[in-house]
Amino acid sequence: MRPDSLPRAIWHRGRWILLFNALFCAWLVARPGGHDAVAAVDDVAQFVGPLLALPLCVGDLPRRRARDGSAAPVALRWSPILLGLGILSFAVGQMIWTFYEQVLRMAAPTPSWADVAFLSAYPFCMLAILLLPARPMPRVERLRVALDGLMVMIGVATFSWYFVLGPSLAQSSNTLPAKIVAGAYPLGDLMLIACVLLLAGRLGTRALRPAARIMCISLVVTAITDTLFDYQTLHNTYATGNLLDVGWPLGYMGLGLAAYAIRLAAASDTAGEADAAVEARDGAGEDAGAAVAVHAEGAPVVVPPLWRALLPYVAIPAVGTLLIYAWFNRGDESVGPNVYVGAVALVVVVLLRQVLSIYMNRLLYVQLATHAESLRSLHQREHEARAAAETALRVRDHFLRSASHDLRTPLAMIMGRLERVELRLERGRAVEPAWLAEQTATMSRAAERMLSTVEEITDAAQLQIGQTLALRLAVVDLGEVVRAIAGMVADANTWPGAPSVSLETAEGVLVEGDRARLERVVQNIVGNAVKYSPHGTPVEVRLQVQEDERAVILTVRDHGVGIPPEDLPRLFTPFYRASTSIGIAGTGIGLAGCKAIVEQHDGQIAIASAPGEGTTVTVTLPKAALAPEGQDDADRDLELAG
Amino acid sequence: MFDPAEYTILIVEDERDLQVMVAQHLVDEGYRTAQASTGLDALTHLRTRPVDLMLLDIMMPGFINGLAVLKIVRDTPELAQIPIIMTTALADVQHVKTALELGASYYLTKPYKLREVTARVEGILRERSPRGRVALASRQIRIAQR
């Protein structure tokens, strides 16, 4: 049965390691062949096992995918080799130990070359662990992990001191090397535990996770075996052939498997990606806020299980119990007091951890508040955007219907007239020239109307995509245009109760502009005034020249339905129609087009309105020079001088 | 024998050119016609002179549009029987539905064929004429007998 998180290749090798140690274990339990034979097999198996695991640490693995030929990061290449050296050191130490026990038939002296080899395994393993890339972490988080680790370390160190390290030092012979060796084993184990904590706290990147897990388990097994060995040696209860001996080959072979897992991770792409993530973190800056932001935008936030967060706090009851135990077993004055030192140190670290927790809570609260705020504003913006989109959709829908209306009506006239001609021809009736002229006249009027609508739509489309209109400039008598259009509008609205259009225009009001488009502006404004005066209230059209002769002003005033103030700012939006326009035909492109045309003539258009009181539209256009160019320039110069 | 000259058709249309064209066509076809440019105009006409069929535009200036005229006509007992053909440039399903629910006999979407106008007008008038009613009744009896 393979754990889900473990790659198949690792599990496959792990099974052999388990099998080897299971057989070893069985041998030690069954004890065939008496104590000497068991001890001999025990000694040999302890270095053969780790040696068998050595090939797992070296050699090249085929890369799963060629990634532009870049090699795995240096750290990932060196870590397995260092682990291999650690395993080799242990195996060599064990061989020397075996030489003493099995060949020389004596217990290895303290210190001996075996100790040198055994002890050199520790720095290799530590270095291998420290080289592994850590998970990107904000500074505050790193501090938390460090404090949690410190809590556990103080707990373990206090225990170690009380039961192993202190007594070992006290008991060892007084020579300095002997003291160093006696203290080095428990100290080395403490360092290994610290490394495990480091590994667990910053458990490598995703690809390295299996390696980190295996390494943690192996180191814990080794450290426990070492500590039990030290304890048993201290109390003279250890002898080769003890079941405890399985711990070493199991631990070191496990480290070999971890080395293999690291190489596997280095060969896969994900390790490279993980390193990229680390680089990204470094680039983003060390600030906690930024790191969290990177977190928030990148991978989903992973919340570790509660038990893992609570684990460091086990140190508190453990040390507390030890304290009580030490209190009731006061005897050894050299060891006892240090338990109190450990307890005090633990209290200090727990306090610091508490302070950090409060600080982190504050930080999280601030972040939460900011997020909530941004979420609110985001929601608000989304709401507004949706409303705008819905309005736009409704408005465009209306425009399409209106445009269809404005095109279909003249089209009906053209088709109808054509049909009348056809019918006459079919029935063999006379087609008199006068009658035919009447038909064609109406048809061309309708066609012109269609053209005007089409042009208006084209202009609107052009303005929609932000293009300017190509004006066909000429000097236009605006007075004549206004009179013609006003007459046309009045003619088209002769129904009973239609508003009267009163006209007041100055003579010879010339502007330089595009005649067709200016006509459309006047047609739109005057047409609107009539259209929105359903009660027949009079419409006043007035064209005058500004006092300084610089501009002409067209004012169209009606006393119709008016425009609500909230609609005023949007009147010039293409396709937008005021709420009071319901039930009245129109495309809504008129005013937007008017504004664009007037502004392209360097003029202005303004609308003042009140619902129920009517609307006044004022168009100001620059006046064209009546006098010859030169004289006009001279006038201007004089004015400027004055 | 169906004689168009027996019938007066009221054309309610705000587009003058269109109104005149339809009127001229119907006159050519032998009908008598009357014209109105607004809803109010049409209602005034209906109250003073007899009308046999009405062509009614939906979108018109003023407060009384075609649908309002239709409703008023259907709500007035002495006018309720006048057949009404709605004409509209709006191919708007909602308007058409409303018009038919309010009792319009038929609807025509602009641009319409003048032939279709006359065909519809004649069809509706034939069904309404005494002779048409007899024909309709005898057809229904035949169907019932089968």
C-alpha cells in the first residue's frame, strides 16, 4: 500500500529498505546461533545496510522534460551527495566499531577513530538539510517558525540535559577529548532535531515535500536511537545485539532514500518552478504585506492543520512534568538546576511567541479590513458596470428599433409609389407625365430622407469609434438654412394641435461649414422642439449675431415636456434618450451627432431645461467673414492692439 | 357583387406622403377615402362621419397614438364594429400583440405592398358585407353538416 503523496519510484526503493530492516529486526528477535553470532551479524548489518543505500545518493537521473538544458540548482545537486557522505561516515565508523568488537574482541575505547567517523556524519547531514531551498515565507512567518522551533528545542534540550547530556558529561573520564566525545553525541542529536524542526517548519517546495518527509522521519529515528543508546550506555544496559540497533540502518538508509527523492525532484520541472517562486519572493521584497499579496495572487492559501500549530506547545507540559520530577528527585546538584534554566527559557520564548501572535493577529486584521474594503468597492464597481451595460443594451435595442422605423417609413413611400406605377402599367392605364412626375418627386423626397438617416447613422457610428467627421466646408447662409428647415418642420407637422414655429432670423448670417451637416443640426434641434411639444405649445426659433460680430447664436426654445435634471448630463451620449421621451419616435443619435458636428465647426451647443417647462437649446458657431479676408485681418489686429 | 365604391376607408397616418399615396391608391381601386394625421384627428372624424374600415398607424405625434385610438374605438359601442388594420414601421412583437389583443383585425408592417393593402381591405370588407355574412354562414353550416 503506497501513500498517495509518495512517488512510485521512491516507494519502490523504500520497500526494499523496509524489507532489509524487517529481516534484521526478525533476526535480532529470533536470536539464532547464540549471542556471539547475533552480535556479529548485528555489527555487519549495521554498515552493510547504509552502504547498500549509498547508490541512491549519486548518479544522474534522466530529466523528465528537457528545459532549455538548464541544470538543477546547485543546492539540489549537492544535498544528496552530502547525505551520501554522511551515510558513508556512519558506515565507516560502524566498520571500525565492528573491527574492535569482532576482530580485536574488545569494546571500542572512548575516544576512538570510530567516534570520529560517527560524529562526522552529523555535519554532513546538517549541511545537506540546510542546503535545501525553503518555502517562500514572509518575515513574520519565518519568525513564528523560528520561535516554535525554539520552544521545541528548549524542551528537547532540557530533557536531553537532564537524562543524557548532563550525566554523560558528569560521568565521563576527566580528559578533554573524552568529555568532548561524550557531549558531542547528544549535542549532535540536538542539532539534528533542530534541523528536522527547520525542515518541518519550512517544509520545502512542493516537489521536495516527499524528500523532506522521509528525511524528517529518518532523522527522528536516528536521533531517538542515538539518545536511547546514550541513555543505555550511561546506565550500562547496552550490549550489541540489542533491538535498538535496527534504528541506525533504518535511519541512515532512510536518509539515502531521501537523497534519492531530492534527486528525483531536481530532475523534474517542478523543482525549477519552485526556485522561480523563491526568486519571485525575493524580488517582491521581504515586507510581510507584499509576501502575503504574492501569496494571495498565486497559489491558493494553504492553512496547516491545527495540531501542527499546537505541536510546539507540547514542550510546556513536558518541561513542566520534568520540573516536578526533578523537584522530587533532587540529588544530583550538577544536573537539576539546569532544568529550571530550561523552564525559564521556555517561559520567555512562549511569551515572545505570544507577543508575535498578537502582532500577527493585528496584521491579519488590518489585511482583512483592507480586503473587505477592496471587495466592497469591487462589488460596487461591478454593480455600476452592470447597470451601465444593461442601460447600454436597452438603449441600443431602442436605437435599432428607431433606426428601423426611420428607414422603413420612407422606404414604404418609395415602394408604394413604384407599385402604383407598376399597377398602372399592368392594367394598361395611361401614365401621364404629370402623374409620373408626382410619383418620382415623392420617391426622391423619401430617398433623400433615407439618405439623411443613413448618413446620420454613419456619422453616429464614426463618432462611436472616436473618428472625426470629414466636413465639406463652404460659406453657408445659416439664416437661409434655418428658414428652410423651420418651414419644412412646420409643413410636416400640420396636424391639429401641432405647435406653431415662430421664426426670427437676422439677415446674412454666414458661417463656414458643412451645409448638409449644419442642416441636420438645425433639423434635429427644431424637430426635437416640435416633437417634444405634444400640447401644441409654441416653438421659438431665433438666429442672431453676437454683439462683437464674432459668433452667431441659434436659440430654439420650446415649452414642452422638458428634460429631468438627471438626464441632462447624458443627453449628448449616443443613443441615450431622456426618460420623458417615452412614446416619442427617435433614434437618440441626433443630439450626440449635433454636438460632434457643432464642435467640429469650433462651436458650442448647450441645453437648459426643466421638466414640464420646456427646453432651450443654444448653438454658437463662429461667424464667417463678410468682408474680404485682408480687411478682416486688419480689424483683428486693431482689436488685439486695443 | 362587391363594390368598393360603397365603402369609405379612413387612413390615419402622420407621414403626409405616405397618407396621400395610400389614399390615391385606394381611390384608384375604387374606394372612397378620408384622411387623418393624428389620433385626435381620427377620433373627431369617426364621431362625425361614417367609416367602414380604418388603416391606423401606431406611432404618431401627440398624446393619442394608434394603440390609444384602437382602444377608444373598441370601447365605444357605436364604433366598436369598425374593422381596423394597424400599420406600423415597428416590427415590434409587443406592439403587434397588444394591437391584436385590443381587437385589431390585422396588421401591416412598413414597407407594405399596396396590393396587400387592397387585398386585406377587400377581404375584411367582403366578410363584413351582408352577402359575405350569408356566404360565411352557409360555409359554417356545410362544415357543421359534414
